[in-house]
Amino acid sequence: EAQVTQNPRYLITVTGKKLTVTCSQNMNHEYMSWYRQDPGLGLRQIYYSMNVEVTDKGDVPEGYKVSRKEKRNFPLILESPSPNQTSLYFCASCPTGMNTEAFFGQGTRLTVV
Amino acid sequence: AQKVTQAQTEISVVEKEDVTLDCVYETRDTTYYLFWYKQPPSGELVFLIRRNSFDEQNEISGRYSWNFQKSTSSFNFTITASQVVDSAVYFCALSEAEGEGGSEKLVFGKGTKLTVNP
């Protein structure tokens, strides 16, 4: 089954404790991206990757890092999480770019206290 | 710059009513793509439709229909005979084509929360 898998689904952590949210897709898609969803703000792009070893900033990249060492995985790293990063995070993948149907993961609800 | 506006923050209807969700977009590109996604209470994002800027034909899929009008930069979504299962947040989104390499981002509106009451 074609899917994008994020882990964990829920996470509560403390300020400053490094964490990684994993994202994996099994569709051999070149493009992957991370979004955060906040009430009243919709979804905003954090980082994206057009292909392996190619990553770039989206609209709200501050406080996040990503890597794309292999095509299927695109982890999101919070080196020093802060409460303003409490949000619902989605990973997405597409064959080439976001002008095609995007496949989204189930979401990761992160709470930073 | 790309922008998507969904002016209706929340809509509440009674089952079997028709409801239209508005979407207005801004782009300087002549080639672009418009989308609607549904986010039910369970939280996942479900793709509903994709439209390119050269295809202004309206589309109907069961109780769902979409009205794309370039003249008013709108891509509205109508649910006919709404049902309780239609309760969700609906997002309109825009992607600009960037040559052959595909678009870098999908810009979302802030979403419209639809509640269908029995």
C-alpha cells in the first residue's frame, strides 16, 4: 500500500530536549516536504527536498533541521525545541513537485512544555 | 507571491442542505494548480481534487462539485445534500508550476471548518 509514515504520532517533550520526527515513503517519490499546522494559520511549509541531498527552506524554517540521505526518508529534527513549536506536523511526498497530488502522513502532534 | 484566501472560517449547516466553500487565490504565474483537501476529525489530510490553470471546466464527483473561474480567481467547492460525514476542515491550496522540475511548495488557505448537524 502506498503510504507516508510518520513517527511518533504523539509526543510530549520538554524545552531544549532534542527530538527527531521520522518520515518515510514507499512510493519512490523524489519530492518530500514538512508542514506545520496551527489553529487559524492553516498549513505552512517548514522545509522541502526536491531529491536526495537537496533540501531547502520553506516559509517557517527557524528552529528546524532536515536531512535527505536516502530517497525514502526525510526526518525533521528539532535541536532545541521551544513551546512555540507545539504544533501538528505533516510530512508530504509527491512524485516530482507539489503541483501533483501530495500524499500526507498521518500527522505528529507535538507538545513542548 | 502565491496566496490563498478562504474567507469563511466556520460554516454550520443542517443535513441535506447544500453548502459552498469559497476559495480565492493570487498568483502571477499563468500556469498553476489548484487543490482541495479534506481534514476529517481524525486529522489526516485527504486529497479531493486537482485542477490546472488551463482547464476551467467545472467538475462534479458525486455530491461534490467545483467551480473554477479564472476571471475572479476563484475555485469554489460545493457539497450538495450535505451529510454528517462531510463535517471536516477543508483546505484550498495553490501550487505554481516551476518549469520542468515541479513546484517547490503548496500554499494552503487557512481552512474552512464545516459542521453538518443531523
